[in-house]
Amino acid sequence: MKILSLYAQSNSLKFSLYEMKDEELIVDGEFERIGLDASFYTIRLDGEKIVQEIEINSLDDTIDILIDKLISLDVIKSVDDIAGIGHRVIQGRDKFTESVIVNDDVLAKLDEIDESTPINSPTNSLVIKKCRESMPLIPNVVVFDTAFNQTMDEETYLYPVPYKWYKEYGVRKFGFHGTSHRCNANTMKDIYGREDFRLISCHIGNTGSVAAIKDMKCVDTSMGFTDVSGIMMGTKSGDIDPSIIPYVMEKEGKNIGEILNDLNKNSGLLGLSEYSSDMRDINAKCDEGDEKALLARKKYVRRVVDYIAQYYVLLGGADALVFSAGVGENSVPVRREICEKLACLGVKIDLDKNNITREQVKISTEDSSIDVYVLHVDEQLLIARDTLNIIKNR
Ligand code: ADP
């Protein structure tokens, strides 16, 4: 059974086609700069990478081009070879607590969310509608980044602001990366053979969040109403004092949109290092002794540790600490520095075991108070898995 996973953003579409019998990735790639000049696609198939500039006017067109490509590359004979399509949707607000099969009611709710949510763009609904129209026999499933976080209680998801903001405008913490944190919890369940454990899950990549999980349920998570909050990220600031915003608006003569752009795209590692948002570049500069890179990494580590410490207290201790995503899976010095700061909680790691990248491994020592693991999360595969489960159990 082949499942197609899609992740649409305003100017790009990421796709992965899996053979679900053995969860083998057949082909994947991205369409970028959709609706802009010099749009192009990248397709990775059989160890080869095809990059081609092509006019792509809209996300609608992209779906047609993708299906044509899959057929012309002989990956599928026709759309009938695709058993289901899974869509990653960032925002499900409090309307969705789990992945769902798409029907008219779900689409109506997605439209409502698109209208009322600043972080979301209607791109996902557009792609889902297009898939339903052009491939009416193929079921579509939506997998929400927010669904796993819906178990947070009121005390956690409310901000200490006028209650009316929540009641009338829906201002609350949603948290994102829920699918990845859920996957980390499931992997730890397989490792422990039980569900009653306390987990602090650090999904740290270009974006990132830390989640507190107890008995397989999300208790708290670092991202909030939107994904700019929480820990420091590649280009996002994470939590800051809101009064900074009008102050810098005045200093730089910028409007609110421009300041939000700075907080989302020019902050984090990039902002502090004035060099790069990529931890690989920052690590390389740190090795040369570059002071700004060292400061940026220190601050990054500090913000992750702040959340781990907060969640350690919230959970009343922790059984496991997990690192995943680009930085978590690959950055040996970041993991080491985070764990060094947790030594006061009894965390101990084996430096040789920590010296790995892209592998599932326990890096803590036997006498560590908390088990520390590096886990690999493939978000596109998680979407395909949910899609398969839902269409099988229909
Ligand atoms: P996202 O899904 O949020 O876009 P990823 O999980 O793909 O991000 O992570 C990408 C980031 O991971 C890069 O921007 C970089 O900072 C970091 N990264 C990837 N490989 C390495 C590496 N070998 N060493 C250190 N950091 C890495």
C-alpha cells in the first residue's frame, strides 16, 4: 500500500511517497517558490536528485505536476496506486484532538480555523480540496501539529491576560510539533514496555519545542499561541518581553508586521550570531573560538535547559529525556552542554555514546538519574502511518 504525505506551506510543498508494507520511502522532494519567479522542484529517487526549474503558478498546479511526475518517473502507474494521502496541518486549534479522515464537516472546520488563526494559512485546505477534486476515490487524512497537545489543562493553556482574550478571541497556548512529541512518547513506550513514565521530549531542529509528557499525555509544551514562542530557535526568538515590540518599532520606524518578521526570521541563532541560523555553521565557528557563535550556542542551550528544568519540576521528576530533530539528533556539543547543565539533577551521559549522529541510542550512563536518548523522528513517515491506520480502520 502506497501512502503520500504532503506538507504545504505558502510557497512550498514537501512530499514523500512510502510503501507502507515495510515503511520504505520510495520518492520524496519539494516544490519551492510556488507562485513566485524561478520556481523549481527537487525530487529524490533511487539515490538520485533531480532539480528542475519549472513554472508553478499555484499550489493547485503543484498537485497536478506532482502526480504527472510520479507517473512519468514510473513510480506509480496511475493515481489508483496511491491508497491514501496524509496532510500535515499545523493548526487544529481545540477542534481536533487526533488525526481525522477528511469529509465536508472537517473541511468546514479547517476553513473556520484558517479564518481565525494568525499562524495558519489556508494553504493546507487548498491542497486538500484539490486532492479531493482531482482524485475523488483516494481518502485524505489530516494530521495536526496541535492535536497531541490538547491534553494540556486550563491552568497550562491559559495566559495570565484578560480572560476575555481567551473567551472571545481564543487566545491560548496550542503548542506545535505534537506529532513528533507523540512519536517520541511512543518510542519510549516501546523501549520501557509500559505507559506510566515521565518524559521530557526535546524536538529541536530549525524550529523546536520541549514538551512535558506523563502517562503518554502532553502536560505542557514550550510553544504557545504561535510557533515563535518557547525556546530560542534557528531564526525565531522564542519567549521575549512583549514591551520590546513597541520599543523597537519606534526606534527602527517599523510596523508590527516587520517586527514580527524580525522575531520569526532574523532572531534566534541567526540574530545573536549575526552569522547563521544553522547549528552546523555555529558549531564550526565555535570550534574556531568565535565569540558571537559561542554566545549564541550558550543562549540556545540555556533556553532548552530552562524548559527542561521547569518541566522536571512540573512532572515531579523525569524518567527519560529525549533529543530529536536536526539539532537534537546531530549536534554532539549541544547535547553535551545541555546534559552538563543538568548534572545537578543527577543526569550523566557517556561522552563516547553521545558522539553519534542520526542513530537511535541511549547516551546516559547506567547511574544517571534520568535515561537520556537520541531518537530519530521522520515527520513525513508519521503522517503516512496515521493515514494508513485511519484508512484501514474506516
Ligand atoms: P525543521 O524541521 O524545524 O525545519 P530540522 O529538524 O530539519 O528542522 O533541523 C534542521 C536543523 O538541524 C538545521 O538548521 C541545523 O541547525 C540542524 N542540523 C542538521 N544537521 C546538523 C548537524 N550535523 N550538526 C548540527 N546541527 C545540525
